[in-house]
Amino acid sequence: MASLTTEHKYDRLKEVKQFDESQIGVKGLLDTGITTIPPFFHQPPENLPSPQPKNQPRLTVPVIDLSQDRSTVVDEIRGASSILGFFQIVNHSISVTSIESVLKDMKNFYEQTTEYKMKFYNREVEKGVTYSTNMDLYKSKAASWRDTIQVWLSPMEPAWKMVPEMCRKALADWDKAITGLVEELMSILCEGLGIKRDKLKEWSCLEGRLSISHYYPQCPQPELTVGLTAHTDPTVLTVLVQNEIGGLLQVKCGEQWVEVEPVPGAIVVNIGDLLQMMSNDIYRSVEHRVLANNVEGARVSVAHLFNPSNREKLFGPFPELISAEKPAVYHEFLHEDFMRRVLANNIETARVSISAFFSIQATKRGDIYGPFLELKECCKESPVTSHDRCPAFGHLVASSVSLFSTTNILCSLQNLENCICNIYKESTLVKNSDKYFRWRFNLLQKNVSM
Ligand SMILES: O=C(O)CCC(=O)C(=O)O
Ligand SMILES: [Fe+2]
């Protein structure tokens, strides 16, 4: 890789592309014997760990014993979810052997020859299985020191053929075991909120499952980069197992970073952005990060991300948690609107913008949002209607078939154009581009907040 010199300006994109196209991943790069990391891995100072204040007690996330009586478990989980958004569970239904087995099989893949692994290297999310270095490699300011395999397990049938054979059984067994445990966890979390125990299940939150296995090899210059930049998870719930290499996974607690230390047999649980919103901010989705591995041997983690699968449903704070004293903190939204925003961001920017975007405070109170009049008028023949509503009160003024919702409309220029294109495609009335551009111009004139 070229280095930064005064004679040759560093062409970051070219270097990133060259690395990506080499398909060797971070582990393959390390195996070439490098002693310094390419500059595109150098993180800006704000992403690097700063020295922690001295004389502060070393904090770790709570470890909750699931074999205690139910009400103690509910109280402890509610407490941890409301304050730190992170906890570990022990004495649950999954054996230490099953945890070790999934970690071992995933690690085994990463430790195959580079030539073997290259056959699987791809970052095409729509295929359902990816194996690459940093899914946001081309969007982020700097790359992080890890490789990742992502496998969608549900609601669609997993693309098993694309999963390395040595990982298939481990992932299928793990999915079964962890989904059973998460069903129980979700019921405890619902009980902690004082709502029906199977509410999260009813809202399809066990059905959108993504497995993410990260491999963090030793980094030759760990002070210059990270393993995974600080982020919150765009999920309902994330559960994760990690191997014995500790000191790297950290959760933000005020100004301090708290360690999630490896505990044999423990499963790490964290509240995602969606559950923060559904719980109307009772539970917290909290920033976490992984430092670059500075020791010999690789850190391996296997995360299971739980998302809703229902595409028609409007998600938002549970109605039972909205009252005059505690009004809704967020608008309702379709899960795909939410995901569109997640995918438009990189890992770092997502954490700042997403909850804020859906926050009611962020929108002008009193306004009624809905399809722009021009669009309604232009599409009389195809009944393109959507909710007109006042986001401040989440009040539906009129509703019929929802082609787009408030969030769609306000999302971004790109989404806005997608909406228009949807209508444009459907409309038998308007088929010429003049009109399309007039719409677009009108929309821009509306000064929609992006
Ligand atoms: O590897 C880890 O421990 C953290 C993974 C993580 O935070 C994620 O995949 O969202
Ligand atoms: Fe995460």
C-alpha cells in the first residue's frame, strides 16, 4: 500500500478499493507480515480512546443471574436496561459448550487460508450473506481493524450455500437456542415495562434475525485505530457472546467507558434503538465500541440482532406507555423507513441522527404532515394517499392506503424522490418528465427539513 508522502498525495479511495478488491480482509493483511497499518485505518482523534480519568473505580456491566426468582430478575433487568442499556446474563438455558462451540466454529473459518476465505468475500447485503472488512468501508471516515460475517437467518430462508460449510451447523444450532432464550428475555423486558409479556413477540420482534460474527485480529498499531467505532444498535435487542480476549468491548456511561468483561458462560444483552423508542425512553440504547486488539490472538464475538419482520406495521412507543404525564417521545414509523435511515448513514453518524430524527421534539409542533397537495392532485387516478397527521400528537387526521408515511416524507431528498418515483411509476396521469421536475421543484420550494 502507498504511504503518505509529500510527493504522492494519498489517494484514500484508491487504496481502500485496492484493499477491498484484494479480498484478503484484515486477517489476510496481517498474515502478509505487515508491521504498520495502511493509513486508511487511521481513525480521527475523536474516535480513538482517550486516557481515562485517574483514580476512578473500574466499572463493569452488571451480571444478572437468571436462576433467581422471577420478580428479582425482572427488577434487575429493568434497572440495567434503564440505566446502562447493557447487562450480562448467567444461569440461562444455554450451555457453556454451545457458546464455546459457536465461537470456535466462527473463529475456525477466519483462521483458514486467505485463498480459501477469498471465495466467500462479498459485501452484497441483498444476497443475505456477506463476509468482508467493515460493511461501511466506503462511507466511514476511517476503517476499523476487524473482519465480519453477516448472515440473515429470518424471516427469509438463510442463503446457506453462501455460508462457509464449517459454520452452517453452528449458526443454525445457535439461532435456535438463542431465539428461545430471547423469547424469554423479551417477556421479562415487557414485564419490566408493565405491559403484556408477549407484546414484543406479537410485534414480530423475534422474527427479523441477523447473525454478525466479528473477528478482531491483533493490530500492529492499536493506538491508531479501533476494532469497531462507537455506535448504538439499530435493533430491538442484541445478544452477543465473546471469547476470552477481554478489555476491548466498552459501553459509554456518562463520560466513562465501562468494560464488558468476558465471563465464561455469560451472554451479553443490549437494548437497541427500536426498543428505546418502543419503551418511550424507559429503556436506553447506549453507545458501545470495541478497541483495536493489542494482544496476541484474536478476539471473536457472535452477535444476534433481533429486528421486527412486520413491514406494514407502524412502530413507535407502546400505547400503554403514553400518558398525559409521559407523552410519546417518538413518532410512529414503518420499520423500512427506519432502516433506510440506518443504511444512509455510516456506523458513527447513525447513532446521532436516527433517534433524533424520529423524536417528536425535533419536528415543529402543530404542523400536519402528509402527501404534498401537488402529489395528491397529480395522482387522482391512482389513489395515492397516506396518513396526514400531526406528529406532535401522533394523531391520524386521515388515513387510507399508506404509500408513504410522515417519516418517508421528511426523510431526505433521496427518499422524497423515491416516493415521487413510486407515485410517478404508478400514475397513469403523469408520464412526462416535465411534470416530474415541476413536482420536484415544488417540493424543494416547500423547504422540507432534511
Ligand atoms: O464485537 C463486539 O463485541 C461488539 C459488536 C457490536 O457491537 C455490533 O455488532 O453491533
Ligand atoms: Fe453494537
